Amino acid sequence: MANEICERGMLVSLSIQGLGAILSEVEDKRIGDELAVREGVNPEVLRVMKRLLDPKRVPEIKAVSTARNELYTYFRKHTLRWSEPGWGGLPATQYFDFTGAINERKDALEGTFNTVLARWPELEVQAKAALNGAWKDDDWPDAETLRRKFAVRVKVRPLADASQFRALIGVDEEIAAVRKQIEEDLGRDLTAGLIDLLRQLRTFLADEKTGFITRVGSYEVDPQGKVLKSFKDSAVVSLRELCARVRSLNMMGEPHLNQLIDEIESGVCNHSAEDLRDNHVLRTQTVEHAELVAKKLAAVEEIFGRRLEAA
């Protein structure tokens, strides 16, 4: 089974470098020390941070931040949670769709970044005027340095396959122990990823404030037909998208998860939001089914949680 999983999955990582200089704040030690003396406090417990470029005043900076966040968000949503920071599991069947979507968002980020660089001299004048006495020439990086440091990288590597492990250890017992450790680590990561998928579905359905059950179940119309509480179409559309994404990330082929997704698709998000708003009986039945599935998700999540703790 482990060999089959290794054949149909891989690990991917995403790193974005070189944006700190335009998105982050910088410390001004001189002003911090002066303020500490004035207030009579230890300079070590006081830091003064200044923002060279304010996204509220420079739309191009906000666009860079938004594009970066969209890239990270897509990566997190479409990879399986993994124990190694920065890495996620990806089914082989999703590779081309995943890289295509990542490249599209990467191009968007590069476009916003280049737009900022095109205005760099103008932005320097603007920043100097805004900071006034807090301005320091050394804080402002030149455009070529920014261009050289900027990079978006996606790395891919295979899942660790214990059956392919070869090492010149010379002791069969040691080789067997290392192979066992590889298999156990892989099993723990896959189980933790499965628990995360179960939790995503359960949270979407049953979160007390924003869950599907709360949003749809609280729909209310007064006797005159005026809508008092409603829900958006996204309550149904987003649930369908989440089911599709979770099913695609089920690298273990866990049948319980697939079965629960089937139940959600056939009994919870199989009707349009408009139909649910217009039909009280249908809406009640859908909410009841969602509550039942949420309980099943919690039960399966607990089972796999105990299995992970025992591993």
C-alpha cells in the first residue's frame, strides 16, 4: 500500500523571496533610543518600526501583497498538510492543474512587482516626504537589488519510499529499522493530512458562527414574506468546491472519507441555494442531513486522531 501511495503522490514546496523590502517595516534604532531616553525606559524593551511604503496610500503595494497572499492561499488549499514546514502532499493526477494554477498566480505576482519597480523613483520621493525626519537613505533599497532578490520557486520531490531505500550501512537490521521508520513517518503524515481534510469538511458544515448548518438553518422569513435572515449562494457552491478539492487530496484513497463526501454531495449540496431558500421542507431536510454527516465526520476524525496518537 505504501508503495502505491508513493507512486501516485509527491511533495511540493513554495517559496517567495525578495518582497520583504517593500512589504515589511524597518526598525529605526536612533528614534527608538531617543524615545527611550525621553520616556525613561530601557532601550532594549522599546522598538520603533517605520513603514517605508503604506499599502493604503500606494495601491501597487497592496496589489503585491494581495497577489502574494493569493499564491500562498492556493498552495495551502490544494496540497495535503505535511509535517515538514513549507511542504505539502500533492496527488500525481493533480500535478499539471496545480502547476498551471501556480504559474498563473506567479505571473500575476511578478506583474504587480514589476509595476512597483516601474514607479520606484517616484515612490522614493513619496516615502521621503511621508517619513520626513525619520527618513534614512540607507533604508531605501535600489530597484536592481530588489529585482535580483525577487524569486518565486516551486520545488518537487518524491515521497519517501521505504522499499527503494539503499544505504551502505552493512547491517541488515539497521536497514530494516530505517525502512520501518520511513514507512511510519509517511503513515503519520498521511494520517495527519487525512485528519485535516476531515476537519475542513466538518468545520465548513458545523462551525457555530459561519458553518453551512448555521447559515442555511437560520434562514427566516416573516409572515408577510419579508426575508429576515438569508444566506448567499456561496454556501452551496463553496461546499461543492471543497468536496471536490478534498476528494482529490485523499492520497490514501481512504474509503470512509470518500463515502462521507458522497453523502455531502448527494444530500447536502445537491440542490441550488435558490431551491433551498424557496423550499422550507427541502431546507430542513438538507440541514438535518448536514448535521448527521458532521457527526460522522467528527467520529471518523476521532478514530484517526487516536490512531495518530498511537503511532
